[in-house]
Amino acid sequence: MVTLGFLIALEIAARHYGLPGPITTQAQEVIVAPQSGFLLYASMGLMMVVLTWRQRFIAVGVAIGIDVTILLVRWAADAEVTQGHPFGNGALWVIVGYAVIAVTRRTGAERVLLLKGVGLGLLLVAGRKTGDTWLLITSKTRPEVLDQYVATADHALGNPSWLVGRMVTATGPIGARFLDSVYTQLAVAAVVVAIYQLRNVAADRRFPGHHLVRTFLVIGLLGPGIYVLFPVVGPIFAYGADGGHWAVSNLWPNTTPPVIAPHHMSFDEITPRNCMPSLHTAWATAIFIHSRKGPRTLQFAGAFWLIATLCATLGFGYHYGADIIAGVVFTLTIEAALRSLARGWDRAGIQLVVYGATVFAALLVSYRYLSMEMANHPWVFGPLLILAMASVIHGYVRTTERWEPKIVPARQPEPLPEPV
């Protein structure tokens, strides 16, 4: 009910600015070419964790059949797909169809389990639509951005976006396309890890207390709120050609910005203020954390996706180095809170969450009010920023290791007395 109320409130807010909200855009994808084709199939994959293998094969076959039929109808009607993907409607139809089956053909625990699976799939798509709506709202409600403060503070880290941007540019179109594919399909990578975590749901008839999808959704729910408090558009817009006449100058990635007193700068009503913190870094960090208990292949994939995402966020000029640090701290704090909620709060969990939130708040305050000091003393503040992030990482690892169940060796039977 809380999620539904939030979606309705966001729909109303979007309508106030003349924009379609998350509920409207999701409903449109039942018929029109969906913007999230791959994500819809990934969402159906999440929903299918509650099905038997036979039901899964039928669901995939029906989804593909519906997509082929709709594609043929569009082709016969000479309706070109100018925006969105030519597939994905079938997956959404199957998800909705199983919701109807759960209500009309299932009872008791089977109905509840199937509805949970449907809800899990729909929540993933709703999270994406909610994020898109939030981005539009940030561009309408925050006419001024704080990029100059973050760019100035980033001198303490050596302006990593400029450095990685030159490296990506040197790789040419092949490197850029590869990183772009990693960057844009982050949700699909998350679904792969989540499906592994939820692989036994159909047999156990219940969901685990904590899994990746919960972290993903909470990151997407809380992150845009920080965007509103700390609006930043990113180097490629504030200091690059993509910013047009709104940019300070066309410096990214070849020339680092000079250290001058920063101030608020006006920007257009189109570009999202979605930099602080870097949610792509936050989600990739969550994928990395949750892949640690999988097989070695999944562990390597999680590490690869994190590294590639960091390269893409910096190399495409979408984020500053300061955003990356904030994104890591943001994720570890949320992950600690969700794990504590699932297992029961204790002193260690409370301390970790409070410490992570304090460090995150301190980062934002320092970026805003100490940016000049950070730029003028990089050998002091640079290591301090890294140390702050490392301290949260260390606290998370140490605390979660304590939470892991201890393996007690089996008691060896006492030897029988020798016969006299």
C-alpha cells in the first residue's frame, strides 16, 4: 500500500508539470512499443522464480508469441517503431496474466506466492518508471545546479572524470559502445544475480528474508530525493559540449576546470540533476556485494560489472569522482539497514547504519561548503575522502562477517575403552 501510494503521489506530481507519471507510462507499454524491452523480459524472469519449469517454458513461449504477433500487426499496418523496442509487450502481458491467474485460479499459500512473484516483477519495472519520472521532476524543480562546487571539490581526487574520459575517448567507438552496453543494461545484470539468489523459491515456497531486488528498489526510492537536495548535472553537461550554452565552457575531457570560487549556476529544464550520489555506482556496488556468495563465475561477473560501470560513469562524463564515493557509502548504508531489518536490529547494525549515514551527510556538506579548501589542499582532503569511504567499507565487512553463521565442528565421539 505504501508503494502504491507513493506511485500515485508521483503520478500526480508529474501531471502537475504536464508529464506522464510512472503508472501512465507503464500502462502504455501494454500496447505501444515499450521503452524497456529488455527490462520487461528481465522482470518476467524474476516473476518466474515462483513457477515450475514447465510453467516457465510456457510463459516464455507465450511472451515471444505475443511479441511476434504484435510485431506482425504493426508491420501489416505499416506502423513504424520510432521510439522504444519492438519487443517486450509479451513479457508484460504474461506478468499481468499471471496476476489474473493468481486472483481467479489460485487459493491460499499458492495465491500469495504467485502474487509475490508478480509483484516482484512489476516492482522492478515500476522502479525504472519511477526513476524516469523523478529525473524529469528534478529538471523542472531545480533551475540551479551545484556542479561548480562538486567539480572544485573533485580536484582533491585528481579530476578522475577528465582522466577516464580521455582514456575512453582513446579507445574509439568500440570501447565506448562496449561500456555503453554495460551501463544501460545494469538492471539486466541485477536480475541475473537476483534469479540466482531466488532460484529455490519455487521449491521452498517462500522468499528469502533479504535479496538484491530489495536493495535495488530502496536505492531507486531514496536516491532521487538526494538529487532534489543536491542537484548536479555532470561534467559532460556543465563543462562539456552536451551542455550547450548552459555549460561553463567546453572543457571536458581535455582540459580540467580551473580552481575558482564556485557558485550556483543556472541550467536548462531538460537535463536531469541525477549525479549526487551516483546511483549507477550504487546499483553496481549492490550487484557486487550480492554476487559474493554465488559461484565463481557470478563473482567474477559482479566484479567486472562494478569496474565497467565505474569506467562508464566517469568515462562518459556522467559523474564526478565525488559522486562515486558518495554512491558507495550510500549503498553500504542502505544494505546494512536492510540486512539488519531482515535479521533483527542489534547494536552493531545500528552503529553501522548511523555511521554510514553520518559519513554520507558529511560528504555532501564538505562538497558544498569546503570545496575550495579541498581543491587547494588535495594531498590532505583527497586521502581523507578515500579514508572516509574505506572506513564505511571496513565497518560493513567487519559487521556482516559477525552476522554470518558460525560453523561449529561436529563433536567427535569418545573412544571406547579397551577391553581388559
